[in-house]
Amino acid sequence: MPDFPAEPYRIKAIEPIKLIAKDEREKKIAEAKFNVFKLRAEDVYIDLLTDSGTSAMSDNQWAGILTGDESYAGCRNYFNFEKTIRSITGFKHIIPVHQGRAAEHLLFSNLIKPGDLIPSNTHFDTTRANIEYLKGEGVDLVIEEGKDPARDHPFKGNIDLGKLEDLLKKHGKERIPFGMLTVTNNSGGGQPVSLENIKKTSKLFRSYGIPFFLDACRYAENSYFIKVREKGQSQRSIREIARETFSYADGCTMSAKKDGLANIGGFIGINDDKLHQAVTNTMILFEGFRTYGGLAGRDLEAIARGLDEALDEAYLAHRIGQVETFGQLLKGAGIPIVEPTGGHAVFVDAASFIPEIPRDRFPAWALTVALYREGGIRGVEIGGVMFGRKDEQGRDVFPPMELVRLAIPRRVYTESHFRYAAGVLARIADNKKSVRGLELTYTSKLLRHFTAEFREL
Ligand SMILES: Cc1ncc(COP(=O)(O)O)c(C=O)c1O
């Protein structure tokens, strides 16, 4: 087991959770049409659905909530928010939004025209959906190692620079209005991107005159990986690494529900004055006035304080250690996972865990159902339901991996919760026949995993 530091905090408030009886869970999952998004949270024992917006806030953040200035325009918390984020990122304009996908919508709707291509290592589901909504196409160019759960590589979130250059050469800025990198690469196993890769990506985009944006939700965790895994970085502070990371970009979208340690919120960082003006005009229609962007003053304060806390090295060492330890517990129980573990979750490789279930019967989704049934645990499928689609001939196209993401909320669960979860997976491994393939009975066009309904086979 890795030797990782104990929690650099103690627990001051608790929230009771309970495991409902097995026959009740059976009933609840059937009522939810075998989609864990449709369960009531109170029927879940350990909720590993997402690390987004699920953090426990600190006493300092809760104290900040009471200083909320709820004026419509120019509230004092906005100026603290702006100052904090500018000092971390260096971006000229800091625009608050209510969450990450709002940042995507506002930015993209000012940049994308039909037929445009947007390259990235791997676009997150809402990012891809926002691109497609505007009739653009997201192009995922993660390195080959990043598509193989068993391959070891310190930065499996890196973009393939050769493939990126080919795309830029072929389509140029006429069809590529901007490029992105997701740090860490959530849909590719929460894997980090190296500083060198970020720097070279930026250089490539700039050589074609194409703006480059970071999807920065987990930039602090990514900076920690750079510190501990990348040559020559170990003596630098997380803040210095983060600042250099942002210096290579022309802007960013950010969901503060991750490395902002807040329950809601996000921002856009932009250097370009014209683009800033355009986004400001759009946001009044969708998000609110420029200084609150769909958030209360108290939320802006919680985010500003949370962003500072998430850069603390002791916090990050514990957090990344906790994820690694959970991964080791699963490996010890013989469960195949994406290795090495990434920043915010352990990803179970469902395709090799249950090879008996074919891809068109959604093995990773079937495992999310089994986890709830067996132990009241909620995880999320990142596989054929989330990213699968039909091609022009009506044939199924599946993403490279069939994963179940067990995301770890920040500062919420302790090691005994993870021991319990590993025990549940071990029981499923002993009785794999209980995991049943599924057939889709309802699906929406975009982001179908949120609303999909199934029949068990
Ligand atoms: C990489 C990435 N980008 C964007 C988003 C969207 O953020 P939000 O959920 O705040 O809209 C998420 C959320 O999980 C994410 O992980």
C-alpha cells in the first residue's frame, strides 16, 4: 500500500449516510430504469458518481459565505474572486459563470461556426456536447498510451503532437477556431498532462495563429502530478507550476466544482479584449451581470477561498494519495483498473473485468448497476452509453475504453469507506454472473447517459 499522509484536516461537521436493505436497492434501481443518475441520493450509501460540486467546504469557506455581498452589480466578493484567480492564472479578464458548461457555452458560441473542428486530448462530455450543439466537431487526439488501461506512462493525458500537427496542417485556422487541452484528462481516466506537452501544444497552435484554451477544472491536481512526476519540477511550488501552465494558454474554461473546492460555480479566463467583450455581451442573456455570472456573492467568496486551499501541497499529497490507495485496494482484490491512478477517481476497466458482456450490451453500465445492487455504491459509466453513437450507416461506434469511474469527492470520505467499496467490488468479482447486460429503451440525442433508460437482459 502506498505510504501517503493522513488527512491534513480534522472533521468538524458530519452528514449521516445509510445503506438501505438489498431488496430495497433492487426496487430502487429497477424504478430508476437501471440508470444511477435517476436514483435519489439518499438511497445511495457511498456516492462516487462525481467529484464535481461534492467537496466538503472548510470552516474558512463557510465563514466566507457569511461575508456574501448580494448586490446586483460590483459586489465585493467579485473583486476578491477576480484578484485570486488573476493571481493564480495571470489571465487579464476573469468572468464568473454558474458552472463549467456555462463557460463552454459562452466561449464556444462566440467562436465556433458549423463544420469547425476543435482538437483536444479528450473532450469532456459537456464540452463535446456544447461543440456539437453549435454544429462543430470535437477531435480527440490523446496519445496511444492514454487509450490502453494497462499501459504505464506518467502522463497518459498528453495530446499526440504528431496527430495534432497533421490536423493543423490539413485544416489550418480556417476550420480550427481554437484548440483545447483538458487537465487532468477526465474522460481519459483522469490522467495528467505534462508541462512539456502543454508548452509544445501551445507552440503548435500559436505557430498556426490559433488560440489555445485549457479546460482547467483540475489544474491543481495536474500541477501536483507535474511536480512529482516530471523531470526538473520537484523543487517548484504548485502555484509556480500552475502559473506556468496557464501562461501557455490564451484563456481557460473552469468548473470551480472541482479544484475550486466549491459546490457550484466556475469561470472563464481570457486575454483577448475583443473576445472578452463578446462573451460579456452574451453572458447578460444567459448567466447574469458581468460581476456575478449566475452566482450569489457568497458563492464567489467560497470559490475564491477554495481555489487557494486547493493549491496547498499537503492537501494535494493527501488527495492524490487517497486515490492511489483506493486503486491499490481494488488491484489487491483482483479488479482491473486504469493505471497508474489519476487525480480524482479510480477507473475500473469494465471491458476486461467482465469480457462476457459484449460492447453493445454496455458492460461498464452493467457494472454501475451491479455496484448499486451489491453495495449501495454509485459510480458512473464512461463508455458506450456516454460516448457511443451511430455512424451515417446506422452502425454503432464505441469509444476506445469501457470504464466505470469511481470519483472521489474532495475531503468527504475516509479510508474505511474505500475499504468497504473495494470489498463490494471483490464480491462482484466472485459472482460475475450477477452482472447483466442491458438494452437501451430510451435515449436522448445529446448527453444521453443522463436520461437513458434500460431493460436488463
Ligand atoms: C473536464 C471537465 N470539463 C468540464 C466539465 C463541466 O463542468 P460543470 O459540471 O461544472 O458544468 C467537467 C465536469 O465534470 C469536467 O470534468
